[in-house]
Amino acid sequence: MITSEVMKPIESEFGLFARALDKRDIPAIKLYLKKEGFEPENLHKFLNENLKNMTFKAKKYAKFKNFEAMLKFCLKSIVSKDELRPNMCTVHYNAERKELCATDAHKLIVIPPTEETFREDLFSENTFICLDELKNIISYNEETASYTYPHYWNVIPEISDDCEINFTISDANIERMRRYVDVCKLLGHKLTRVKIGKSFLDPAKLLTMIEFMRSVDPTCVINLKANSIANAHTMELNGYIMLIMPLFSDGDAEMYSLLIEE
């Protein structure tokens, strides 16, 4: 006779799926989806219906160790990877505005003046910052380069009371979105856009911005401000400005609607 002390809890099929996701077990994930009659084109709808029933382990965030770590994050995750746009493959220091900017034309971060950005031995003029082959940070000025940095401040929308739409993204929604991105990447499936109000945003880009904010302040509340005129979403935290270029669309019935709609 098997006693209750030695009897292991019987996991539900859905519980096995949740554990497979936690362990990033691709064969187990595919097996569960197959049992559920999964069709690749239905992945987004399936995940939208099932992820909301999961219990998530919130990801732990840590602050950047130093200024160099922040620069490396921007160079790895924010700047453009398009070699035809070498100026946007760097983090740029604007000497006149005394601030740093990183962008790939779809997401943008502006870092306010700090004790380090004011150091003349670090930055004294308009500067391009990148990594060498050994992943060391190097910099050069605009005179050395054959290009200039775009006037990024012109694309940051002014949020007024007349057109401001606020969306606060909960930790639960952040974790749902992260799980969704993980599954799509594990299965080699194309990400679809997530709906926030009337806007459809790239979930991977949005998560990158959230990662940055949480690395600046792990306790911050994620709040998006949409400007209906500029068609852009901004996040602000202690002088840091994050801008996400959205895709506006009427969408359709199968659109992956992850976040609370307006």
C-alpha cells in the first residue's frame, strides 16, 4: 500500500506544460502542444488563453553595477545592428545636451546627466561609444567619424493632458509577456504584436525597455504614456526617457491581446 507520505502529487497535463516552460524543455513543450491539437498558426491564441492561468516566478532584477555596465547593456540590446547605419550602432554622447542616447530607430533611450557623463576626461565633446573585438568600450569623436548622429530629440513626443493615455503594466503582465516571448523564440515562431489600448507593440522591444528600467530601479512601476498625435509610447524614470515606436492597426480577432486594453 502506498502511503500519503511517499505518494508524489500527480501533475496535471497543464502542470507538465508549465514545468516544461520553466526548464525550457523544447521536446516536452512540443509534445504538450501536439496533445492539445496545436497548429503553428494558433500558437498566439493558445498562449493567450493558457498563460494567464499560470503562476509565474517573477524575475529578479538587479541594478547596474556601474556606468560601464549600463553602456554595455545599451550597446548589446538597444543600438542598431545595421552596419549600413554605423552612427546608430553606437551610444552617442551629446556634449551640448550633456546626455547619452542609444537607438535603433524603433526603440530609444536617453540617459540624463550623471557624475560620470560630466567628467571631462570621459566625455568632452560629441562622442560615439562602441565595443571593440574584445568587448572593451572604446570611443571616438564626430571629427574622426565620417557621419553624425541623428537629432533624436525631435522624435520624443511632448505629452500633453489633451492627448495623454496612461497604461500601467503589472508585474503579472510583464511575466506573461516574457513567457510568451520565450516560447516563440524556443519554437522558432515569429513574434506577433501585443495590444496596449489601440496600439500594437513589439513584445521583445517592450521587454528590452522594461529590463533597462528595472536595472536602473528594480522597484519601479512600469507606466507607458501614449501620445495619440505622435503615435509613440514613452516611459520615464528619474530623468531617463524610453521611447517605443508602435505599430498602429485595427488588428483582427486572432491578434495576441496580452495586456489590458483601453
